[in-house]
Amino acid sequence: MAITPIGPRVLIKPYKQEEKTKGGIYIPDSAKEKKKQGEVIAVGTFEDGKELPLKAGDIILYGGYSQEEIELDKEDYVIVEFKNVVAKMN
């Protein structure tokens, strides 16, 4: 199943967090710092129909608290508004 965001939104596959430290100590969920980095899977368009300056495969940093978490084919994804995309990594 394919998902295409509607409006200025971006579908992201977030990177998984480390379960343990380099020294082998397991990190409890309450102590994990959420990295907000992921790979762009699909993008919507601006309200006027112009394309967003992102494409599938881009690695981005994102922020914000308003995001939709979804599961598709046993994989976790996040849909965020374009205004919450902080940077594109090269």
C-alpha cells in the first residue's frame, strides 16, 4: 500500500534508536532521547500545487509535537507538516 501525504506534509521513516550503549548497557525507554532524524518516503505539495523541496530518499531532521504515527506493513512511519522539517542532510 502506498501513502501520499495531502497538503504540505512529509511521510518519514524515522531512524531506530539505540537499545544499548557502546559499553553494552541497555537504555530504558524513559531515558532514551528521541532522535528526530529519518528518511523521506513521500511528500505532498504546497497549497498552490507547487512541489516541496524534498524528494523520496532525502535524510532530514524534523521537530514539532504535531505528528501522526502510523504503522504500514509492520513498519513505523511518521507524517509531519513541512514547516516542522528543520534541515536536509547531505
